[in-house]
Amino acid sequence: MAEMDLGDLRADNPLKIDNPALIPAARYHDEDFYRLECERVWPHVWQMACRLEQIPNVGDWIEYSNVGKSVIVVRTKDGVKAHQNHCRHRGVPIAGGAGNAEGQHAHGNCAKSGFICPFHGWRWNMEGECTFVYGRHLFDEEVLQKDELALRPVRVETWGGCAFINHDADAPSLRDSLGPVLDRLEARGMSKLRSQWWFATVLPANWKVAMEAFMEGYHVMKTHPQLQHAQPSLYNARYGHETGGIGATINPNLSVRDNVEEALASMELLGAGMAGLVQPKEIAIARDLADAPLPDDPQLAMMTWYGLVCQAITDRLRAAGEDVPDLPRVMQEHPVEAVEFLFPHYFLLTYFTSMSSYRIRPLGPESCLFELWSLTHYPEGQEPEVPREPVMLPFDSPDFPMIPRQDYANIPIQQKGLHSQGLDVVRLSQDREGLISNYQRLIDGYIAGVSGERLAAANRKLGGNFDGPILDLGLD
Ligand code: FES
Ligand SMILES: [Fe+2]
């Protein structure tokens, strides 16, 4: 996208961020700002369109739609392709077409029949070539040029077990846009993970409110108090007054054995509350090591214990036929943050060998579709059936795991609060809530029409920034 005159920026984007720690509240509900995002951000970014296991066979397709643009992602003989989902005759979507408002995820297989437009019956094959025009003689040949009738291609890249699409032919590649975070996640076996389950809900909140609820751990003490009660030393070290940093996760008042118990209790709570992030198979292996011989020094003891747990999980899951990563090695060589974000709307929570992944799409200025996948490894041939559509639940459904349900409790009420008279800005911790500011200012960069290369350079700085500081993104 071309550089714009930055002198016009103020008039263009009246809600531009001036102080990186103060975010204008109207950015979360203003209709003009939402329109700017739809026109200047979404058409230029890499969007996670589907998981590849949803389209395992040649001809399998799925519709991905967001902010009014619908795309067909299809597996062809030559790999995954994407097409604009509109008929070249008079524009009707040729597949699905209901959009995502109700959580629709149209899918099917086009190997035999191709795509058939529901209006007048023109047809296309999976490559996007038009194969049939009903009543061809009724048209002037000039309007039926072969190239013109082909479905418009959309850029697609596959990575990490997912297909990503981008509507901008000139945008830097997925790798150039996201940078080393991709390597770190791949080292964790990202592309080998399979869906265990897939849930979705509609949240009455701006999509950024929903994203930002997961960008810091500072809310754990109040929103998920059970986690802090299970392992107070971790959270006090990270957010309280005590110094010591993230390594100081032991309680000096407890014996080594009680520290191990605290860690196990925390793992079990996370396993129950996040349903899938820490799997029962992993907790059982850790439990078996509760009495492992450990050094007397509590700090050293806990480091040793975590090392033993990681090694045992690797060994035992591999022995059971799972292609899991070498956890002790990747934790040293490719440390990932507890949550890793892929701008703009996809993020992953990591613990041992499994992950939770979340995708958020706006449905309007104050509504969004929020999807959660639990991802884990399976021995070959024992993978469960792939969910082709999410289970739609109300956001306050007791069927959601406890921890996202606790997050969902805050999101709609925050959205209401953002309308309050006198709330001009939300204020951020420069040390712990920096990712929120970094994200928001990258959005401003897109709105301002900054060059793709500079946007990608700024985007690459976002990786590993969960709970992190406000950064200079080089956009001003
Ligand atoms: S609009 Fe598709 S065939 Fe006419
Ligand atoms: Fe949370």
C-alpha cells in the first residue's frame, strides 16, 4: 500500500494515539474508527483462515469470511489455494455465503461437482477456472473472456497447521510480517497439533477489547484468583512488590516437597480451568514425579523438578506414539511466552506439549466472534474426528472452561464502561500492558498508510511481548 501524506493523519484518524500509555476509549466503539479498521487494516493483514486438518482431501473447501469479505480456501492437487467467493457473472457467493454472523463455517468437497453458483448455475473447478456457463450463446463472447471468468485469487500461505490469507497482493509475506515467533512456535511442534475441540461464542464487545483481555497476566489476581491462590509466589514475584523476577517462583517458607505440591496443584487447576492447555496425560506424568529425589536448595530443587517433568513428558508421550517436541531442549533454545500473538487476531497459549488457540473476528464495532481450539498431539491413526464447525455457546455458558468464562465475564461489562461519560482514555502500565499499546499503534500505522515494510518491521517486534513493555515500533 502506498505511503500517504502523514500531515493528513490527524484529520484522517481523529482517534490516533498520542501518548502510548493512553488509548482513546472511543477506539472501541466509534463507528468511523471501525470503518477505518475495515478499510485500512483488515484488507492488508494475514488472517488465520482455517486449520489445515479441516481440508484434508483434494477438493475439500471451507469458507472464511471477515468484515464483509468472503474467501474460499480449498485443497487442490497442487496445495492449498484461496479464491474470492463471488460469482464472476453477477456477484453471488458461490460457496456458503452466509458470512460469520451466526458462526457459519460453510464447507464441503468440490472434487466431483466443482463450485456451482446458486443463481444461474455457472461452474468453477477447484483451481478457480470457469468450466460452465449456462446459455453461453446468450452472451457476447467479449464479456466471457476465460481469464475474466476465473475466480479472483487470494494470497494464501500455510504455516503451523493453518492456512493464512491476505487480500493485499503487495503485503510482505507471512514470515516477513510475523518474524521469529513463527520459529519458536514451530519448534514447539505447532504444525503437528490436531484439534481436540472447537468452541465459539459471540461477545458483545469490540474485537480489540476481547483480544486485549489476554495480553497481560496482571488480571489473574482478581479475575482468576484460584490460579494465584494455588501458586502465589509466581504471581507475587511477577506483579507484586517483591522483586525477583519470573525465576523466583518458589515459596521460601515451604519445604521443597510442598513447593512441588504447590506446582502440581497449580498445574491441575490450569488443566481443569483451561480444559486442554495442560492435558490430563501430562499432569499424570508430573504427578508420578511428586516424590522424585531433589536437591536441598529450594530454587535448584524446583528447577530440577520442572526439568524432570519436561523430560518425562517427552519420553513417555513419544513412547506412546506422539510426535511431541523435545521439551527440555525447546524450552531452552526456543522459549515462548505463555501467550504468543500473531497480529491481528490469532493467538496461542502454551504450556507443555499442547496449546490453546484463539481467533477473534469483528462482527461490528461492538460485537465479535470468539473461537477457541484445544490442540494436542495424537499417535498416528488415533486422531479424533476433526471438528468441521465450532460448537456455538452463549458466552456465559457453563460449558466453557472456567478460565475463559472468567475472562468473558469482564469483557461485555468493560465494553459498557468504555461508553461512560468522562472516560476519555484507558490507561496502561508501561511495563506489563505494553502489548495492548503496541497492537493499537500498529493499527494506527495501517490506518496512516505506512509502507508494508515498516509495518512488518513493527509487527515483528510484537512477538514474545505478552506481559511486556510499551515498545518503540518505529512508526512515528
Ligand atoms: S450470479 Fe452466478 S451464475 Fe449468475
Ligand atoms: Fe484471563
